[in-house]
Amino acid sequence: MFGSIVKAQTRTISGVVTGDKDETLPGVTIKIKGSTTATQTDIDGKYSLKVTNMQNVTVAASYIGYTYQEKTLKVGEANADFKLQPAANDLSEVVITGYGEAKKSTLTGSASTVDLKKVKTFPR
């Protein structure tokens, strides 16, 4: 009996992410929509992802303070550069998140509570 070995074909998708002033953006989340494949841009705004889907794929870029973008790559296309625009709601405050427990009496700094029902979700 002869068995057949099927090897999944892969392609590498890569690109560069810049801001509206052509500055490279490190730490941008790049995701293949509809999958768990994701990465972040390096210090030079570059990224590279391997995908097994040889059909059209949608690549998404998201970064705090910038608008979310998607690009659909057709079969054979392997480059998706993004030029992100600042979000209309200008971030005027730095948000620091923390996890853990502390007594109010021993806490230095400030603390506040957020009602999760009022928090808007980001596109996924």
C-alpha cells in the first residue's frame, strides 16, 4: 500500500509599517485575519509572517494611538506595507495598567476603577 505525504505549502508575507510622517513604527501588531498567526514589527518597523493559506489573506495592523488597517493580499502577493494614521481621539494621557493586589493603606500613587461595560472594544 502506498501512502502519500501532503506537505502544507507556505508563503512569507512581509512589510514595513510607518506613521503619517514616514517614521517607522516598532511594536505594531500584525495579524492574519481569521487565524492566530501574528507578530510585531521590529525596531525598524519591519515584520515577516509565514502563512499556510495559499489563497487570498487579509493582513491587519493595529497600534495604540493609530487607526486600524487591513490589506487583502491575493495569491502570489507577499508584501503588505502599511502607513498608519494617528487616531482622531488624540491620546493626551499615558495609561499604565497593572495586575496584582495591594492594600490601599500601603499603595503609593493613585488608583481608580473602570466600568468594563463602558469600555469600547477594538476591532479584531
